[in-house]
Amino acid sequence: ASKTRRVSAHRLLAGDVHGMIHTCSVPVEELSSGWNSRGSPPLPLQFAAPLKAHGREKVHQILELAGVLTSVGGDGNLVKYSDAPEGLVVTGISKVPGELNSLHAVLSGGATPVLAAFRTTDFVVWDTGANLERWRTSCG
């Protein structure tokens, strides 16, 4: 009798300085076997083709936001994805109002996140729910 073994996997995501998101699925069994003495993973990682997410600008953060995989980047966009069998698929791109030219982090989540961003040389905390600036300081 043959046995069918179901392999569950974790998806690793990494954003780069060129605006790309890289994905890799790693079987749970491999993750639990540990890393070798050189700090390398226990198997060669196979990455899917990178997904262009933020033009040529740096990906600053990848997170789950209100149950949706989301990234923010140096192009000032908030990008949403769905996880399809062939990899990540972009489902929405939002330019946050307020002339923010670089989104750096989501400070609080939910359907209306609060963002850390730059507007020219000013660092800004932007509330997307109220669509207004909550705090600003000049950086140069």
C-alpha cells in the first residue's frame, strides 16, 4: 500500500532595493530540521520569479494588513496581493493622498492603516482612515 504524504509549507517573502518581492516555499519539515553550522538553510531554496512591486524603489515593509498581504515602498504606494498557486498576484495598488513620496512602515494596521512616510524632506505620520497628517518633523 502506498502512502500519500501531505507536505505543508511556509512561504518566505523578501523585498529588495529594486522594488521586487521574492518568494520561496519551504516545507515545514525542512524548517524544523534546523540550519547547518555555516548558517545556511538545510536545502537549496528555490525562489519563484520575482514580482515587480514598487517600480525601481526600495520595498520597505511586507506584512499582513487586515488579512491581506501588503507591502509599502519608496514609490509611495501601498500594494496588496493575493496568494495564488503560481505565486503572488497584485490585486491592488493605492497611492496614499497627501503627496507622500516614500512609504516606510505601517505603524498600526486594520482596514485604515497609519503610515510612517516622507513628504520631500519631512517625516510624516499619516492616518489613512481620516486622510490626514497626524504628525510631522523636518529632516533636512
